[in-house]
Amino acid sequence: MRRIPILVLALAAVAGPAAAETRYLAYDAADRITQALTRGVTLEADRGLFGAISVRRIISTSQRGSADIRRGGPDAVRRALPAGSTANAVYQIAPEGDGRGLSRALCPGSDEVWLAAGRVRLGRPLTLHAVGRWPDGAYRHCVALSYAWRGEWATPRAGGPDDRGAPVGR
């Protein structure tokens, strides 16, 4: 009798990553501060088997650029958030490529930057909190970015478009 629950849990653990799908969620800046810093963003996210959304990359909607973000960070990031914040998912902005510019824009003078978010839901507004670690080791809240839901980008089918009749450039 014990084998059935163990089997179900094992199948769910294996099926979770297999059933994950990549989604592109677009948001517009909802206030002047957010508009001055980012204007709008698109989140490249994975939606798991049970509907949980985990963000992989943040893409600028108005400029060319994207930054990889990695889930996880020190608990000091959550402690630096303003009182009453419901953000519990912490993502570190990768310091490579455009991540360096995003970090500098959000927390000028900090060594590392994290984004803290609440639960990401389709059709709902989103608030991201930027928290930086300064050379003295202190973690400080930099800015709260408020976004309004814009929509979800469609992804191309796995087979790609049918281009048999398309002209060939030479």
C-alpha cells in the first residue's frame, strides 16, 4: 500500500520538468519610477506541472537587452525588503552581459543585485524589489518596480513556419 504514494511522487518528480513550458510574459511600467528605469519588461519563465511560474530571464521590452537571472539568494535580501512586502522569490541578476547594466541602473554602487518578487500570475500586476549588497557588506533595498500586465507572447510551434514557397536570398 505504501508503494502507490511513493510511485505517484516519483512520477510527479519526473513529469514536472518534462511538462514545463516556456512562456513570455509582458509587463508595462505602472509608475514614473519604473518607467524611468525599465519602461517595460518581458519575463522568460517556466511554468511547471502544477502551474507555478519560475523566471529565467528578464528582457527589456523597449530596448535591446536581456539579463539572465538565477533563482536563489541570501536571506538578507528578504530582510532588506520594506515592511509588508509579500515578495518571497529571490533571483540574482547575473553580472555578465546586460545584467551588469541592469544592476547598475537599479542599485548604483552595489556589488551584487537581486530581484525579489511575489508570486508571478498571468493577468495580474507585478512588483519587483531590487536589493543590492554594498562593499561594506550591507544589504539595502534600492527600488520597487511596479508593472501592469500587458499580455503573453505567443511562441512559434516546434516545427517552425512553413517556408517551402519563400524566396531564397542570394
